[in-house]
Amino acid sequence: MLRDISAVVFDVLGTLVDEPHGIMTAVREATGVDDASAERLLATWQRHIEHEQQRMAEGERPYADSRTLDREAAELVLQQAGVGGAAAVERLSTAAERHPAWEDSAEGLRRLAGRFRVFGLSNAEPRTLERLGRHADLSWHRALSADAVHAYKPDAAVYRLAVEEAGVAPQQVLMVAAHAWDLRGAQAIGMRTAYVQRPVGDPPRDGDDFDGQFRGLDELYEALAAG
């Protein structure tokens, strides 16, 4: 049972919005390529972001915010596709502002925000996160960006930021994500954890022991209401 929860913290990219679809849509718009080529370009984008975040975590690169990394990824993708122009780079690099919400995200957040303090917690930098929230109609009491601590999840400082904002003990704060790696990071500082299944993400492993696993936000809401 999910009892004694005072605040619910949501991962955003992948959990509340379909990040891969949003990038794919922007890539097709910018390049005019077919679906197979767009998937290859998406992989180029994702590899760059993951690699550069890892370099920062290991101290090999100074911190750079998500807008900077997205611009670098956009330039790589457009170069690979043979497309040039500053306008194309600018449009593609802001794809994260336009990711589509999963069908249960907007209403699910509204229901939960009526009973709990609800936060977004994202690696996206503040301006991107604000614009994405408006675009996807995401209702939260506050959106928190990892940029505030110059780190990326799963760095412990990012989760501590959410706990500090909630103003309660970590065990009263529930981290919700479609990425098991994200939940492990929250779990490491004492937060409660709930996995929500999405078509994209990182499913739990056999050894993971989260407080709950749900097929969507409706199931999550019912479990929290019952607690």
C-alpha cells in the first residue's frame, strides 16, 4: 500500500510525454526522411545525449544544460541527413518543447494534484520544461529542473532537490517514472517509488523492489487514494 505519501514527483520525459515520438516527429519535419531513416537519426540523437551526460557525470566535461545538448544533437542529426540552415537547427533543437502527452497524463495529473502536492522533476532545463508543460497541458504545483543543481538524473542531488522542495521526509515523497534507473536513483536517497508502464522507458528488473507498479496514472491514483 502507498501510505503516508505527502508529495508525488513525476519524471516528465518518457513518463508524462512520449519523448521518442516527439523527437521523431521533429526529425521528419526537419529532414523529410522516411520512418526508417528517422529511427536511425533518433538513435544518433539519443546516443549523443546519453554519452554527453555520462561524460559530465564522470567529470570529463563541464556541466551543460539540456538546451545545449539538444542543440548539439540537432546539429549532428541534420549533418547526418545532409540538411543545413540555422532555422532548421533552431526548430529541431527545441523539439523537447513539443512532445505529445500520453493520453492519461493531463487528466491523471489533475486528479492527483487535487489530493497531493505534485511536482515534475526533469533533466530538461527550466524554459524547455515550462513550455513543454503548457504544450502538453501538464498540471503540477511546480516543475523542477535538474539544471538547478547542475547535474542530471540519476545524480542524487537531483532527487534531493525534489525532497527539499516537498519539505517533508524522503519516505513521504513518491517518485513516479517509466524508467527503472530513475526510480533506483530516487530509492537510493530514501524516496518511495512507483513504476508506471509506458511503451517507451526502462522496465524493472527481477531484483527491483519498488513500492508499486502500475499500468497507468488511473491505477496509480486509485492506489494512492486507497492509502
